[in-house]
Amino acid sequence: MAKGWKDLPIGGMILEAGNSAQYNTGAWRAFRPVRDASRCTNCMFCWVFCPDSSIRVKDEKMVGFDLLHCKGCGICANVCPVKCIEMHDEAEFGGSMEMVDEPGRAGGAK
Amino acid sequence: MSEFKALDGTGAVAEAMRQINPDVVAAYPITPQTAIVQTFSEFVADGLVDTEFITVESEHSAMSACVGASAAGARVMTATSSAGLAFMWEILYVAASNRLPIVMTNVNRALSAPINIHCDHSDSMGARDAGWIHLFCENAQEAYDTVIQAVRIAEHPDVLLPVMVLFDGFITSHAEERVEIFDDAKVKAFVGEYKPKHSLLDLDHPVTYGPLDFTDYYFEHKRQQVEAMRHAQKVILDVADEFAKTFGRKYGLFETYRLDDAEVAIVVSSSTAGTARAAVDKLRAQGAKVGLLKPRVFRPFPAQEMVAALQHLKAVGVMDRAISFGSMSNAGPLFLELAAAMKIYDAGVPMADFVFGLGGRDIVPSQIEGVFRSLLQIAETGRVSELVSYVGVRE
């Protein structure tokens, strides 16, 4: 949950070096990538092309999206050679910022 | 010990700046403000102050340099007028939004076109929503006193907003008056040392001023500015109290003159309030119950306090030295805001706006007496025949 006006440094000042890691740019997203893991070939095209380094990879497998930082540009869905990534309207997810790594399943890789 | 000197408004402000001894002044000359920074630059050249005086190529650069210096933790002052203020426009908002306690004297002057170097309030009134505190002064003494107080108001931790000190071009800026100049040490003690909480030069506690602020945080930072403005009213009064205890002159949110038992009153700021006071005395001698309210603090606007001071009247006339073109009846900004406050807080007093003095057009006591006569007629009939009229314009 982003902080309210009483808890933020005044004037947008940044008082802590390196705090951009805490900035959840995913809050801007209008469309959310959703992957059908059963069809994914782990080709890593999405990992290469993602401009926000928001593709999660573990043991050489694509395991999901970093939805706290994914801005929903749709490049992953566009470059996917087997079209296993679809962009869904953020409204379908009730505005939550949960990690999702396949349709209907919440709580992916951290 | 205080000294009494013959000074015009610009000289009085330059004296205040000499005593405050700011770390940085960045300024560009513009009539009728020029004499402030010109006089101050002599103090710099003569070694009377420690100030870093930055000569810049424009007012946009002047305010930008002020922003940078203030973020670096310096006590910063500047001065401007008219087109200079307009040229600072973008950076006025940056100063206020970055919460930088810059103190700027704006000598009120008309905006072009046609080009005009004389007084009206169009310049600062145009900047009324930029997030600065606006303090209007009637004469050179008030300008001197207010610049000293402005430093304390701006730098107060509950405020941290830039302050504009405003007075009338030429009328106040260039007329010599008897001005009390306080002892240097007393002024130094009153303004104290500026200890910024966050400075760009504090390498042990690095800080970023003015980063990108999008849909997710910008609104919260605007809400913080509202809170600072809310705090400002109390701080302005607290600083005024301390000033009165230290130096003897009292200031408030506004000043009233023969208002308590008045039936009609004029609301007018700056030098014209002095002229209006003479008109009040003349009409009072003839038995007319007239009074005056002189706004001092325009931002934050003391709506409830002004309504409380005016609600017993049978008619209120606002005298505006600016026009908000295209607003309700093309009225002036002071009228629009006060009329809204009077309605919201149920004063039920008929009001009219009297636009005057644009481009330095003279306003004389007999014209203000004419305004009072219009108000006495409104009080008698309860009807406002002309919501906005123009005092001294040729038909």
C-alpha cells in the first residue's frame, strides 16, 4: 500500500539513496500479462525483450512476472513465438497487485 | 538602538536584506524593483554582507538559481516586478512545490500590453495560486518590517513555503518616507540562523529534490502544500506577536480602521489604504459611519476572520487594483474571493467591486469618498445597481 500524504517526505523529496527499488511502477499498469504455462517453451524471448526486467526466471525456466514493476507494455505477449502470453484488462483483477504466474493462480515467484 | 532614516520602499527593503544577510541573492533588474537589488549589490560590493550575489540573464534564471541555492540549504532572497514575475512563472511553482523558503519582494507593477511601468496588482494576483504566501504592505515601514518577518514565516518547519512581500510600484517603492531601521544585531537575532532539515550539500545525508512524481504520489504532495498553507496563518500571527514584543509594531492578518461601529466599509490593500484612511476621517467628521479593512495576508486568505470583521456592516465595497478577465462580471480577484467567503459564512451583506488604479492611474481621496457614497446608498436601499464599477476610467 502506497503511503498517504501525512507519511511522505514533503515536496516529493527522496531522503534515501537507492529507494527506486521500492517504487512499484506496476501501479501504472492498465493491462496485465497472463501466461499459459502449459504452452510456454521457456525460449526466454520475453526475458530478453522486457524493458522493465519484469520476467521472473528460476533454474532456466520462465516462472512468472514481477507485477510490482511490470508496466503492462505488452512486448512480452507480442514477441512470444507460441503466443502463450495474453494481455488482460487490469480491471479483471480487481486492482490488486498480487503476483500471478498463470491464469487463475495467485502467489508466484518472489 | 533604532535609527530613523529617509528611505523609499526599495531602500527600506535593501536595508532589511542587509541586516538579514542572506546566503544567496539571485536577481535580474526590472523597474520599479531594480533599486532594491541595485542597492543590495552595493552592500555586497562594499563587503557589508556575506551574500553570494548571482547576476543572471533573466528572471526565469533568477528564480531557478534561488531554487537551487535554497535546496542546497542557503537562506535565499530575491526581488522582481511585473513581467519579471511573469517570466518566473514556471519556477514559482517549483519553489513552492519543492517547499523552499525563498523570500521575494515583488514590487507590484502592471503587466504588458500596452507596456506600463506603474502600479497595479495584476502581476502578483496572477500568481495567487502558485503556492506562495502573499503579504501586502502599505508603506516603506511595513515593507521593511514584513521582509524581516517573512524570513521567519517561510522557514518555519510547519510552513516551508516561499513568501512574496508586496507593495505598490513607485507609490511606495520610490517615495521617500521616514523609516525606522532597527539595530543590526536585533534583526540578526530575530531572524536567527537558518538550519535546513534537508540540504543538497549535506553529503552524509544525501537527498533528492524535485524528482518525477506521477499519478501515484503527486496528489499527496499537493495535499501537503494545503496543510502548509493551513499552518501558515498561525505562524504568521505568532511571528507578528514576537515581532511586536521585540520591535513594538503590531501586525495581523489584516488591519481595521474605525470599523467596529461603521455601517459601510471599504476593503483595500497596500498604499491606497492610506488614502482611504483619510477619506474615512473626512466622512466621519461629517457624521457618516464609514470604516476600512486593509488586507495584509492575501495567501493564505483569512476568509472567516475577514467575514467576522465585516458581517455587521450594511454594505462592503472591495477596491481591486486588478481585473480577473472573464470572471463573474469581470470582477477583481479580491472581490471574488471575499464575496465567496461572505456568502459561504452567511454574512448577508450587500457587496460591490470598485476596480481602480490600473497602470498606475491616480486614486485620490475624493474618489474614495465617492465609493463610500455609493456604499451608503447601497446600505440605504439594500440594492446593488452595479456589481463592478471602474473608478477613474474615462467613459
